[in-house]
Amino acid sequence: MSRACRTSRRGWPLERVLFALAGSVTLLSAALALVSPWFLLLTAFVGVNQWLYVAVGACPASLLLTRLFDLRAAANTPPIS
């Protein structure tokens, strides 16, 4: 297996966890929109947080994940040897 395909022993980097979390919440809110259209506001909130992370480099979810689970951005992870 090539070095690029191996995953870190520490687990997923912060960006991957954020992407999975945002996708899960978006799918959940889309399903809940069948119950009430107000759940689409949750989808908008996820989108705003994604743009916040792109523009500033941090969002509420990234700050919580960094503090609670000690996740680091992929650029800050040491290379796999």
C-alpha cells in the first residue's frame, strides 16, 4: 500500500470529521423536513458553519472537536513513517 493511502494511527483529521458531521446533520435535517419545513433552518445553519470554517479557519464545531477530542487539522498532523 502506498504511503498516501495509509491512515494515521491517531484517526481522522479534523476536516474529515467536520465533513462527516456536516453531511450527517444535513441528511438528518432533510429527512426531518418531511415532518416540518422548519428543520431546513438546520441545513442553513450547517452551510453557514461550513463557510465560516472556510473563511476564518474555525467554526463552533471545529473548536469543540479540537478541545474535546484533541483533533488536529490535516496540515498539522505529523507524516506517517
